[in-house]
Amino acid sequence: MTAINSNSSEIGAETKGGHLGRRYLSIVVTLLLALVGTIGATFGANAVAHNSAEKARQAFTTSSSQIASTLQLAIQHENDLVVSAGAFVTGNPSTSQAQFVQWVTSVQALKRYP
């Protein structure tokens, strides 16, 4: 009977060792999967953030260019009024305020240059 008892205890030890080995393996695999998932999520989030930052930078550049263009056009428009008024005054050096107001009305300066 001792032979049977020693035989069955060896089988029990192998079974316990097999379960422990599989358990450690599953824990290691689970930890590796979690680590790989975390690293993947970090890289993905970084890529999304970089892409969003690039889009924001492009939008800012486009918006800045549009604003600069609009301001440049407004300044040029105002310069046109100044040149026109200067030409009127140069051509009519002794003009009265009433004549100047009449010129402003005739060229629709207040409507065209608000």
C-alpha cells in the first residue's frame, strides 16, 4: 500500500505543479496583454493629439492669413479715399467746406468707406 500511496502523492504533486504553472502563465500573459494594450493606447492617444494639434495649427495659419488679407484690403481701400481726397484738395486748393461735403456726397465716400 505504500507503493500506491507514494505513487498517488507524486501524481498529486504533478497536478498541483501543473495548475500552478498554468496559473502563472495565464497571469504573465494577462499582464503582457495589459501592458501591450496600454502602450498601444498611449501611442494612439499621442497620434490623435498630434493630429489635432496640427489641424489647429493649420486652422490658425489659414485664419491669420485671411485676417491679414482682409486688413490689407481695408487699408488699401482707406488709402484710396485718402488719395482721392488729396487729389480733390490739390486740384481745388481754395475749396470751401460746402464744396468738400458736396464732393464727399458725389463720390459716396461715406457709403463706400464707412
